[in-house]
Amino acid sequence: DESEGVVWALGDEMIPASPKAGAALGLTEHLQVSLKPAALQDFYPRRWIGDMVLMSNNSSYDLKFAAVDPTFKLRWQVAFGGGGRSYMQVVTPRTLVVVLANDTSSALIGHALDTGREIWRIRGGDKAAFTHVKRLWHDGERVFVLTESGVVAFDANTGAYLWTATMGSCGVATG
């Protein structure tokens, strides 16, 4: 298969396609994943971010993200390790937001896409804006968290609390 090992940036996604198909679609940013070094074999391309590609492994218990240039030179890596399980992450234009969960609560952690540095952390709990995160999404500048009692919004770049919308007894929220 001619497309094996080549992925192209298409919006917020990375799609496998042959060089001929990528050119026909007008795509320009591609990654030859078949050339990944052994240290990145468990990592998969998630999104093209500027002049780098954000990659992650698929482990919920040992989640790692790495930003590499198209030749797989490592720019930064973040390992969440024992911080909890992670099944939800979003990538905004400037921030990687990860939900870490344990048995008692969840936490939101924001990392700068350009450096990988943690720039904010919001812990959930009884006296916090949320205890557990049920769903996570964003609109580019804001991160939205569906919780047990409603929707909470935070600034995606700073983690600043913006607002809470409490849900009624029906328990249904629509976008």
C-alpha cells in the first residue's frame, strides 16, 4: 500500500494517504511515520501544531505526549504517569488540556503547545467547580467541562474560571 507510513494534516486530524492522494487534496504537511525512531514507536500523530507534530501514546494509565519536528527530532515530552487515568484530552490553538482522573476526583491540566510546559492546573473536589469530568470540549479559547451538576467553562490559555451553567433535573445538555 502506497499510503502506508504517511499521514497528512487535514484540519485538526491526521489522515493516512498516499503522496499522490495528499497532493490531489492540496495537503502540504505530512509525516513519514514509518521512519519513527524506536523511542516513539508507541506514539501516534494527533495534530500538526505550527512547525511540529503532537503525538501521544494510547495508554490511559501511562499517558505521554511528545512534540516532534517532521524529522522526529524531539521538541518536548510530557509524561502523566501516576497522576491518574486519562481518557479525555483536547488541543486548542495554544494549549493541550488533559483530564486526569482518580477514584475521588478529576483534575484539568493545561500545557503550552510551544514548550510542553504546564501552565495551569485545576483540581476537582468537593469545594471545587467540579468533582468529576464527564465530558471535555473546547471552542478554541474556552474549555468546557460537563460535570455531575452542569457545565463549567475555563479560559483555555490561563485556566481562569469563567462561568458555570447548572443543569436542571433532566440531566440533558445540548451544545
